[in-house]
Amino acid sequence: MSVNFFRRAKIAGRAFLDIANWREVLPRAATGKTVTEIRLRDGSIITAPPENALWPHFSDVWYHFTYTKYCAIPAGSLVVDVGANVGVFSLFAARKARMVYSLEPASSNFARLVANTSRAQNIVPLNMACGGENGSASLDLSSDPVSFSLLTHSEKESETVEVVTLETLFDRLKITRCDFLKLDCEGAEFEIILDSEPSVMNRIRRIAMEYHDHLSERFSYRDLLKKLESIGFRARAYNQHETYGIIEAIRL
């Protein structure tokens, strides 16, 4: 039998343990049909509109370990989820974490995030973006809801959102130690990492982030790796495509 068969069977086994409505979800996912609701066995219900591609996102995070392949979430940890979207990673992290702070700037996604994480006592949704400067900025809503960005611009589809730096966020929440920082912020990762002072980065133990080279005119993922390694992290890139991929970093 093929490796893909065993991989799918393994995912199906895990899904049976995690998902209460697996009888509806798995057949739809297997045939490429849209999944808009996943009911977890702990009572949480994750909903998303069709354009969010809920099952591929859920499967990537929960079963292919997109953000935790080489960088596990420690038990009892404090997690910051920047770019939480509708809460798929936040709910994944909350199974181990003591506290998860989930940042999502888009009002439509944030409403789903609040509803989807309402049963989790250790998730705090925050309607804001993280970036290189404090203030407000225009969030481009012209793409699909998992790709809204502060780095692109649309006159027709946008909304003004609050932006805070990593330092402001940590100070506001009184975070002296962030055990796991996850970034999926469509290009803002460059200014978040490259502009943060070492004193701020020293509070972080682990980082998992998507990088988007096509959204930066000046930098690439190599600059992120160089910065992280220069301030005491062991860093690597994986799941690499032409202009995007994942970086994980662990403080030595």
C-alpha cells in the first residue's frame, strides 16, 4: 500500500479522536468538498466561510504540524498567536498552553475567532494587528480571508485596524516570557522580527512563523534567519515554496 494511504489513515484516526462530526467532515474532505464546520469533542465548534478553506487549514495545523513540526508547544506555556484568523491554531495550542493570546485584526475573522474559542477558558482574543509601529493602518481585505495583509493595498476593500509593536503587546499584557510565538501575518513578520529590540526578543523562547518574501521589497527569509541567529536562536526554514514557507526558531 502507498505511503499516502497510510498517511490518510493516520490522519483519519486522529480526526476520529478530535472531531465529533467526523462522519460529515472526513468524507467531504476526502472528496474535495468544502468544510465549513468542525465540532471538536471538547465541545468547541469551529466555523468558517467557504473561502477560508477550513479543512486544509485545520489539517495542516492539527495533523501535519505546520507550526510545530520541529518546535513543540510546551505544557503550561504562554503562547502568542499573531494572525489567529478564526482560531484553528489557538485551539490547537490551548490543549497544552496555560494561556493563549490570539491577535486577529480583521473584524469578520475576529467575530468568528471569538465565537470559535468561546468555550476555551485559556484563550484571549484580541482585535488588533502586530507590526513595526504603534498606531492604525489599512488592512487589505481584497484577497481570501486567510491572506488579508497590511502590506498590500486596496481602495475598494479595506478597513482601518489597530496595530501594536511586539514590545507594546508584551508590555500591555505584562508578558515577561513568551514560550511560543506564532506569526502568520502576511508580510508583517519582517518588521515585527527585524525591528524588535533584542530586549524584547529575549523574552521569547520559541518562534514559528510563515514568511512571505513576495510581500517584502527589501528583505527575504534569509534576513529573518540571520537576525534570529544573531540574537541567540537556532533557526531553520522548511516547507519552502518559491516565495513563502515556514521558519522555526528555538532559543539556545
